[in-house]
Amino acid sequence: MAYETNGKTVEADEEGFLVNINDWNEDLAGLIAKDEGIDMSPEHWEVINFLREYYAEYQIAPAVRVLTKAIAKKMGPEKGNNKYLYELFPYGPGKQACKIAGLPKPTGCV
Amino acid sequence: MSTLHTVNKSPFERSSLQSCLDHALEGDSVLLMEDAVVAAMAGTAMAPKLADAANSVKLFVLGPDLKARGLDAAGVVAGIGVVDYDGFVDLAAENSTVQAWL
Amino acid sequence: MEEEYEGGIVKKFMFVNRKAPYGTVYALEVLEMVLISAAFDQDVHVAFLDDGVFQIKKGQDTKDLGMKNFSPTYRALEGYDIEKLFVERESLEERGLTEDDLLVDVEVISRADMAKLMGEMDVVMTA
């Protein structure tokens, strides 16, 4: 599949993950989120930005329990828990948030 | 607790066999298969190392792989047992773990 | 079987890395296996010996190869609760490397101790 944004076509795999991580921008993130039925709030962006930073540092998309733990460490337990993250990303903070963040499917996500 | 180590690369091309022998513990078994069978023959530069290893580990070579390469099972280093595929299965069953040195 | 699983049978796993990165796909494949294994709550050990020590050499830069530099991912292992990383001292020395050349915290052990450790495992994956 592909996304159309600002007159450009951006390639994605059959599940909607970007083929090329460098195609990502905030407009595209908004578009992917819309496809997923998510209206991006500052809380959503906080997680998306965290994921992008994680990827920049470690070159992988974290498994969901690793993400949860890492968020708890950085932003505190009120955000680093399953309930909070699943409310933001009902189809899974690993898979769905990674998709919006332009990252590959999480490694070690089974 | 013992391990069956399998090696499938010639020691003249890769260090896998050397590394395997360096890490096999007393009582473990080492099976030479595929290209590694060339190491089993008497008269090669590896033969002294294998003869030495035979003092602490059990050494085996896979007969079908010797035969395929025109190598005579009668000419292997003393102390190396020649096994067929059934023998390979037995070795895997007799040991608690199998470690393949690629 | 299910009861055993529920009861949490924990096995000792060791992933043994013996090859340098980039020349073949082994290093990356093993790394992915290690990350996935973390999901199963097993007792995971990762060993680097022979040319495998090059996988965690500092300063890797693959830009000119057009390949992904996956070495930063070894630093993510801690977050996956995989903290038992072992490097063989002789392998480092043979290659003119020291612990300071490595990009993750590891335990450097002798070849003899590595052999002993391998012998204690339930499952060993070598590549």
C-alpha cells in the first residue's frame, strides 16, 4: 500500500508500515494516525517522539513491554503503564504507535 | 549433562573445528560432517590435533560424507569412530544438548 | 505440557556469536533471535567469541556500504532484560582488541570458563 501526502506518494508495506523510515514527517504521521482512527493529541505525540528517539538511539522499534518500561523510566509510572498506552493506541502501543512514528514493526513483538 | 558438537566446515577453510575443540568439555562428543570430514583423515596437518583431542572427547565422522568425497573410512585418525545417519541420531539422543558449529 | 509452561519452566539459553558483522547475515539474525527470545522469559546468555567479538566493536559506520549499522541495538539488550553478555578474553587478544573497544558492558571470561559456561546450558545456538 501507499500514503498520499502533500502531493507525494509514500510507499508502505501491506500492514501500513513505511518502507523507508526517511519518508516520515509529521504530516504523514497525522495521515497514518487518521487511517488508524486516531486523533493525534499532545499525549500521542509524546509517545511518538519517544519512539523516534528510541529508534535513533538503538536502531530498533522496541517491543511493547520494553517501550512501557522505558516510558515509565523517563516520564513516570502514570504514563509508563499498559492502560495509559493502550488508551492512546488501542491496537497496541508497540505496533500502532510504531506505524505512526514511521518505524518498522517492533522487534521481539510476538 | 554432555553435548554433541557438530562441525560441518573444513578446518583448512574455517576455524570452527578448532574453536569447537577448544570449547568441548571432557566427555562431550564431536561429530565431523559435510566438509569437516576432511579433518578426520590420517596424514593431514590436523591429524595430530585430532589425535590429541581424542584423549578428552569422543570423536566421530559421518561415513556417507567421507564416501561422497572419495575418502576411505579405513584411513581415519585412530580414535575417530565412523558413524552412519542412524549413528548420528543415536549421538544426538545420547547427549543432553546439540551444539552446531557453523 | 501446558501446566509445565504455566509453571514457568525456565531454560538456560546461550546464543554464541562467532562471526564478524556485515559479511554474512548471521550476526543480525542472531541479534533478532536474541531480542525475540526476551519475550519468553528464559535465562538468556549471549556470548561473543572468535570473530563474533567484532559485532560489538565501537565505532562501526556502515554508511558507505549502504547497510544498516545494527551495532547500537546491542545497547538495547539491557532494556530487554538481557544482561548476561560474555566475551572470550583470548578471542579479544588474538584480534588486538581490549574490553575498552567494546560498545556494551560485558563480562570478559577466559576460553576455559566460556567452555564451562556452554556446558551448563540447556540450549546453545551457535552462528
